[in-house]
Amino acid sequence: MELKINLKFEYLGLLLLNAFALCMAQGNISTINWVLMETNYTRLCSTKSILTVNGMFPGPALSANKGDTIRVNVQNQGKYNVTIHWHGVKQPRNPWSDGPEYITQCPIQPGNNFTYEIVLSNEEGTLWWHAHSDWSRATVHGPIFVYPKPGSNYPFPTPAAEFPIFLASWFKGDVMELIEYALKNGGRTNLSDAFTINGQPGDLYACSKNDTTKITVDFGKTYLLRIINGIMNEEMFFEVANHNLTLVGLDGAYVKPQNTKYIMISPGQTMDVLITANQSPSHYYMAARAYAGVEFANTTTTAIFKYNGNYTAPSTPLLPNLPNFTDIASVTSFLSAIRALASRQYPVNVPQMVDKRLIITVSLNTYPCPNNTCQGPNGSRLSSSLNNVSFEAPSIDILQAYYRNIQGIFETDFPLEPPEVFNYTADRTPPNALVPLKATKARVLDFDTNVEIVFQGTNVLGSAENHPLHLHGYNFYVVGYGFGNFNNVTDPSGYNLVDPPEMNTVPVPRNGWAAVRFKADNPGVWFMHCHLERHASWGMETVLIVKNGKNLTSSMRQPPSYLNPC
């Protein structure tokens, strides 16, 4: 189900910030009202209650033009604390509406509400929104479509129509109870029971065939697929049987058209893909399945790409030949070919020189459990870390603590490099790499700093896998990938500083590294974390704080008049 809300914004004045007063001459920006509520849904032969927005799974779509502002009032009539994050929206100077729980706000408690102001800037393409509190994003999520400004066009031929393809996870159990049990006992989290496309598992699952998602097309026409990976813990291959795809957008930024048979899309990522209906009229499966991690749900979700016309439909549509679960070569080939559009209208502004470099190890860990009674390896508790620091959520949100100078909530000494250097990708890693430091640490950056972050994957616990690392408040340029241990002398010589793709979520290769660059020109408190939900739950998170610049327009906005209590 999908609700598409067309928004047209007309600005009647200019927003002026003053250190002592806030004066606004602002246009008529309508407020959209959302209600978080429990709703019964039937999937996989059984019915359960799930948390939804307005009773919808996936939730309602937001549509806007580049540079618009949207207000969404969220009323929580559910039974859990919830926040909403606008994934890929940079929110210039406005971290107050970014959404991660205990990072930029305290949660919306049952019976309360909060109004988010979603400030679009140069994003264009497909983004998404989702709950950012525990595992509630499994069912609380939806797309954001950002169109060119009125009078502007896509940098590719206008498609005949467009279709959202929202990939998600379905659990037969209550997702909040599942994660609470796993965190309490220290063991692995449950695998999903199905993947879904636009809320439906598809023909290959039990009790699902009648409701399989279908999109209908005309022969000879080209369509835009807006693909979102909202799956909890798996990176996904996606393909349409007998049809070629052309990647034209990624994470709300355009790329040079890339022809491909398949895509590999990580949790958190969005991709805009063109497809031409040029095969014999029939029914063809669109299918998605996991690219293997340490553990993954070994199932395939399908939808049907259905031609208009008079023909005899096959009893079973043709299934695409997706890459194997462990096909690293296909992943590498796809990702390494992506290039930014880098045109006059959509320029690349990658920093050529770096003021601050962070090298961050990405690891799974364990933490000792009293009397070895937990369900992790050898009775330990599973954990995860960045630079061997496992993030602990504070008692109030870090943004308020930073803005109001409240002491004792967080520390500002997140390491610039790994605390210990070792062979990160070796088959055996040192025992002292197993146990992380539990802490609430951030790293403070001066405004306008040119930043490079190298994410270094590790094989701690023998658990190397791809990690989709997401940074709030920014898109970064992915200037390089590699396998093995990053070499800070030789590897930068292979960076792409001409047309690197712009992303907000970068898949760090299994037993490898990814290097990103950005200019720290968005003041505020910004979360950075793995978008595999089990890893985030175990502590693979940190915070970047960007200081104010020298004038009002380069400084954080003042907080809204109402903030939820903790």
C-alpha cells in the first residue's frame, strides 16, 4: 500500500536567524499528520499486530521538489517509544529534526507527539524515512521522492512512469520482543522469516501468491524503479528476468548511467534504475535475495513485471539468475563501476586535500558475561564496535547535552585511529581485539574541515562481512575501495578524485576497506553507524559533532519550541 502526498511549497519570505531572537517571514508550509498505531497484518499464513504509520505497511510516501521543506507531525498511539529519521536528508543546520533516539532527540513516548521539519537542500532522487528506535523500523518506514525543481528535468529521458520497489523484512514474531530477548541474553538475533517487496513476500513463500506485488508496463516504454533497501540485516541482489537495468541515481544523487543485469543494494541505500520493457510480452519475476554475511536469511522475494496486451501468461514467470550468495566478484564489479554524474548542473565537490583523517576499524566483538551464562560464543555477550569502542546510549540526547553544555553525558575523545594496530583481516586476530570499551564517545570537528574517513573491516571473531556505514547529516564521496589492510602510503594514490559517487551509506567490503571524503560544513550532532540493525544494536555506532562556523548562516539553528522529555 502506498499513499503519495503531493506537496507544493510557496515561500513568502526569508528565514532570518539571530543569536537572541528568531524572526520568521515564512511561507505556508502545510503540516502532514501521521499516527503511529498498531495494525493487524497477515503474512506467511498468520496474522499479527505490527506498528505502522496510518495503518500502512510500507508507510506513506512523501513527495517534494528539490529544496522544499516538509513538516510532519507524528502522534504516537502505539505502545513503544519511537523516533523517525529522514534517511539521506542532510537537514542543513537542523539536527533537531534528524531523529535518532538519544542522539538528536528523546523518544516520542506513547500518547505524545513531535513535529519534524524536514529541510531538503541539494538532494534529488529517492530517499526514505524510518523509525530510529530499537527495531521498530522493521515495519515503520516509507519512501521519499525528491523531484527536480519546477521547470527542471531529470538528467535522463523522462520515464513513462515510476514505481517504488521497497525491500523489507518480515518476522513472524514481535520484532521488539525478539530484539529485547537477544540483548538480554547476549546471543544472536533472529533471522527474518521473509523478505518483502512493497509489503508482500511473493510467490515463493507460503500463503503469499495471491497478493504478490505486480507492476504493469507497456511494450517499448522505459520506466523508473525507485529501489529502497529497508531490510534489517541483509545486503541484497536485485534483478528482473531477461531485462537490463540502468543505474542513474544513488542515495539522492545522480550517477553516470551504468548498464547492468543486477544491482547489489545495502540496507539504508536507495537506487534509481531505468528499465525498458523490450522483451516478449509476458510475466517476468523481479527478485531479490541476500548477499551473504556471517548469517543471513536464505530466501528470495519476488514481484511480477507484467506486460499489457493479449498473450497467454505463463503459469510460472521466468525467474532471474541472481548472483550467488557469496559472489564477491559480482559485488565488486558492480560497486567499482559507479561514478558520479559530474556535470555542470550536478558538479562534484570532493575535497582534494584533507585536514583530518580518521581510520576506523569495524568489528564484531564479545563482552564477558557473569559466570559465562550468556548465549554468545563461550558464554559471552555479543557486541560490536568502531575503533574498539562499543557505543552506549546516554540518558538524554547528545544534541541537547552539547547545545546546553550539560556535562557527563558523553566524551569527545572517540579515537582518530585504531587503539591497536594488527593484521585486521588475518584468519587469526589478537585476543585483546575481542573485548571493546563500552562508552559514549564522539569526535568533534571544526566547521569547514576537509575530512577523510577510512573504514577498515576486520576479521575479529572470524566474522568478516560487508558493513553498510551510514552518516547522518551528510553525503560523502566514496573515493576508494580495497581488500586487505588499508595502506595510508600507497592506497590513496588510487583514489578517484574526479567523479567519485556521492552516498550517505557506503558498503565496506568484507575483509577490506572503504575511504570517503566530505567537507564538514553542516553544523550539528550527527550519528554514524552500521545499517545492519543487529550490529547497531550491539554498539557499532558513534557520533560526529561539527562546530558552528563564524556567522549565523553557518551555525546550528535554535531548538524548536517543544522537545520531547526523556
